[in-house]
Amino acid sequence: MTAELLTPPTQASAQWGQSLAKGGLATALLHIERAATGRGSWDTAHEWITACVSQPVNSFAKAGVFYGAPAVAHVLYLARIHGPNPYQRPHMRLNAAVEIIVQERLAAAHHRIDAGQRPEFHEYDLLGGLTGLGAHLRVRGRQELLRDVLSYLVRITLPVHGRSGWWTHLAPSGDPDDRYPGGHGNFGIAHGISGPLALLSLAHLDGTRVPGQLEAIGRILDWLDAWQQNGAARAWWPEALTAAEADQGRTRQSKPLRPSWCYGTPGIATALHHAARATGDPDRARTAEAAFLDALEDPDQAHSLIDGTVCHGTAGVRLAARRFAERTDHATAMRILAAASNLPDPGADATGQGLLEGQAGIALARCSLAAECPGTGWDALLLLV
């Protein structure tokens, strides 16, 4: 473990402390996971938590589960239920703030839908939007508010002006871009429709259900089926579609790209596998398993992994493979795990402390892969379980 992950700074900014994506909050989560699995000290975890909440926590309207009050609330919840320190009072205050954030974001999203406008993907996505907040609510067991999020996700699967309701007017960067005059449709689990598919499916498997949920899952699956590509790999999907590609019914992407959690086949196949289990479709489950395996076993894809991070590197793929293998038959599981273990190691650690592209995320994944006991289940936030 690098020195940056060992001792928190004596003075920490609020932005550093409340960022799970890029800041010290991810390192606090790492030490919680290490303590929960018997590999570290709860005193160290408490030291990091204390440093992260030493400044006021941001409860701004667009806060998400990777930054701001929801991110801090999620980490404190895991510390509270797995560790000796109760964190009861600060956690209750944060819970109230998170519920207001979710309700306000839902109201704004429904108003946007009622007006017939297209969404920004940060309205609904996993990393910054309501899918990520729903993942937090699922872990917390807040079923009533989670149902409100699920009902919203059902609405965004309904078509708007001839395109899917999740089709955004923005570029994949999240900004307007002349190269995407009609916006784009995003497939990835981090920013695209695979994230809502995973949450809708996992909630259904948990028994948390709303009217139209299975139909919404079906509409997303129809879209994935329509854009499933078959080549040397038995199944893969584009990362994103332009309006012109959608109108022509053909993607310009000629082959599967980097097999990452965030945009690549492992993330999409994970969501597809959740949906197959939710809908009781063994054929679709086998398609997801074959796609996941091909992403790992195809040398061109495997060697396109150029870093070790959770978001788009080997840490995320190996962790996704472990969780995927836990849901398959023994023979498939052994093949997936063997293929994941053979992925090339980029050999260079990330810079920064964050969960998604930093050292803490890599260390968290390694801790979970090596642990002999369940741990905190932190990767439910990635919709892997």
C-alpha cells in the first residue's frame, strides 16, 4: 500500500473528503473494507473517516453517490453496520439530506419528462445520477424511496420523439458537441442504459418492484438485442451510438473495444446477466456468459487494458469477473476466473486516491479478491451484486 493511502492529511479540504470518485473518502472505504475482512484496523478506518468529515458536507441539488452527502452517507453506513463505531448521529443527519436530494432530483426529472425534453445522462446514470442514488438506497434498504427511483427509471424507457427515453442530446463527454448533432445513446454501465437495467433487475430479484418494471427491463433488452454485434466475439455492443448510426441501423464501431467495467462488454454483460435472472431467461444468461468470456479470452480485447483501475482497467474487470462467476455454473465460473487471472497486468499504479481511477479503488478490488470473508459488499455500488 502506498504512503498516500496510509495516513490522512492533517488538514483536508471538503472537496477531498467527500469525493468517493477521486478523493480521500475512497481511502476511508478501503480501510473500512480492510478492517471488516480482518486485514486492517478499525482505528485506522476511524482516523480516515474523521478526516473526511472534518469539513461541512456538500448537500447541493445534484450531489450523487460518488460525491457529496450521498457519498459520505454511503461510506458511513457501511462503517456503522460493519464496525464498532456507531456513527449514528452524523449518519442520520446525512440520511435526511440524501432523501431531500433524491426527492428533488426525481421531481426535476419528472418535470423534464413531462415537458418532452431529452435528459442529460447525469440525470439517470450510475456515476452521477439517479441510478447511483438508487444503488445506495438499495444497500441501505430504503425500499419506499428506491421504488420512486425505479418508477422514474421505468419512465425513461418510454420513447420520446421517436427515440428511446434515455437518449441524451449531449455527447459522451456530457457536453454539447458538434460531432454529435443529434446527441447519442450510451450502452455502458457507468453512464449508459446498462446501469438502469442492472438496478431494475437487481431490485426485482430482491423483491423491490413497481408497476411496469419488467416491461421496462424488456424495452432495454429489446434495444440491446437490436444492437448486439456478432463477429469473432460471439456477442458485443457498441459503446455509444450517434443519431446518424441509429437512423441507419448500423454502428461504425467495427469491433469490441477495451473490455472495461465502465463502457465495455464486462459491464454490459453483467447488467444483461442480472436481467436474464430477473426475467427467468436462461438463453439470455448464456449469451451474457459467452460475451463476458469472449471479452476476457480475446487477445485483442485483453491487451487493450492499459491500466489497473476499477473504472476502465484490470481491477474492475477482475472484480466483475469474480462476481459474475459467483452466479454461474461451476464449469463457466472456473473458465471466467482463469481468464480473468490471465489478463495482462499494466504494471503501473494509478495516481490519486479515488475509487474509480485511483489507488484506493485498485486496493479495494485487490482486498475483495483476496478476502476469505464477505466484507462490506462495497461493490454493490458498482451494481456487480
